[in-house]
Amino acid sequence: MDRRIRGAALACVLLATSVATGCAAETPAESRRSAEPSRSAPPARAPGGEAGARAGVGAAYAKWGIEPLAAPPAPPDAKPVGLSADGGRVPVISEIPTQEKIVFLTFDDGAEKDPEFVTMMRELKIPFTMFLTDSAIRADYGYFGKLQALGDGVQNHTLNHPNLRTLGAAAQKQEICGQQTKLKDRYGTLPRLFRPPYGNWNEDTRAAAASCGVEAIVLWRESMQIKNMQYQRGDKKLHPGDIVLAHFRGPSELKGTTMTEMTANLLRHIQEQGFTVARLEDYL
């Protein structure tokens, strides 16, 4: 028994001393969970207690060449965004009203299915929301199931990624409702949130989304490219509650950069501006 205790203590010391920092291209493009994710059940206690858990997270960040993000605040008791549709008009949201220095990460489409991204998100425990298009994910539905198992939300981004403004009401409803059905069948829950491709929508989109069971249309304030972010505001800074757009893209679309490298760049921008990442579904 004494040997086991001494061995565990030595392992914690070695883990705590292993924390280090390290390292990581540019295209115009469309415009996790920090230290502890929000879960319905509390996370298991790490060996070595809280100090051991911090050391483990720090070591994971060091592996990916990123400074650790702060733990997000506890989710609010009452969600700050009400989602009741007003006469069939679902709300359109680009940021969450909050004074906390938190942002919300979203990844769109689903063309890239890099297994290293799953590993990265498992180790860093950064929460994010997936807005998935069936034509992009159908070759490997299971890949996104692995991310869902980490606690990441699966939400709607249409069947075929059209510009919805070019479609009539019936066609828009088919794109949105059809993907609602597919995602529920594949991943077990009906999506509550919808993002229109390219951010393009009109009043037919809002009506179609409401009829399909969508509670909010989610846009964004910043979009991640390869090394840098594009900002909608003139001050070119993150603001509390901003929703950030990224994509499931790989080297063919990122000038040779991998999805994990792009994500590391994104997390650096967030950390350098003093923000951390919270789970979108906890706030709306």
C-alpha cells in the first residue's frame, strides 16, 4: 500500500513539472471546452486532486503549443437569451449578452474529418458547437459522433449548403427540416439551433426554421481564417459573448495548414485577448 501511495505521489510531481509552452496560412473566407466543460454530471476527479487536474490540462495545452485558457464561469441559472418565437419569427443571434470575458466557438460544414482534431478536443476540453451540412458529413457520420460524445452540440446547417436567399419558402423548408430529421436520426436529438450557409437568410428562412422546430438562427461576430481572425467590428477585438465561426477544413483549403494548427491559432487569439471559451448551448 505504501509503495502505491509513494508511486502516485511521484507521478503527480513528475506531471506537474512537465508543463511547458511551445509553438504552431492566410485566405479570405466566408464571412473546449476550457478547463472544465459544462456537463449534466460532474467530471470525475483526476488523480492527485485539483492540482493534478490543472497539471494535466497544462500538459495538454503544452503538447499543442498553446497557453492554457482560464476555466469558464459556471453557466447562468437563467439563460440570458429567450428563444420563444414571436409570431413564427425565431430570434437571430450573433452574440450572447454577458459581461464575462467568454466567447463561443462554432465549427461549420463538416468536409474535413481529421482524427487529430478529435484528439485535440478530447485533450484540451474546449467546448464548441457543430453546425453540420449533410452533403459534407454523410461520408463519415461516425466522425462527428465522436465529437458529440465529448459533449459538443450537433446543430443544423442545411442538407446541401445552398444560399437560402435564392430559394423559395418550400425549398428552404426542405433544406432545414430535412436536415433536422437526418441529424435527429443519426445523433439522437433534434437540433435547436440553425445557421444559414454564408450567413444569408430572409423572412422565409425564419418561418421555415420555426416550422422545423428550430429555436434560434445563430450567426457570428468573428470568423477564423488560417492564422488570423476577421472581425465585424471596427476595433478588431473580441467582445464578451461573441460567437466565433470556424470550419471543418483541412490542408487543401488552408494552404497546407491542418485543422489542428488552425484551431491552435484560434485559441491563441482568444487567450492573448484575455478571453476563455464557454458552451453556447448553456447560454441559449
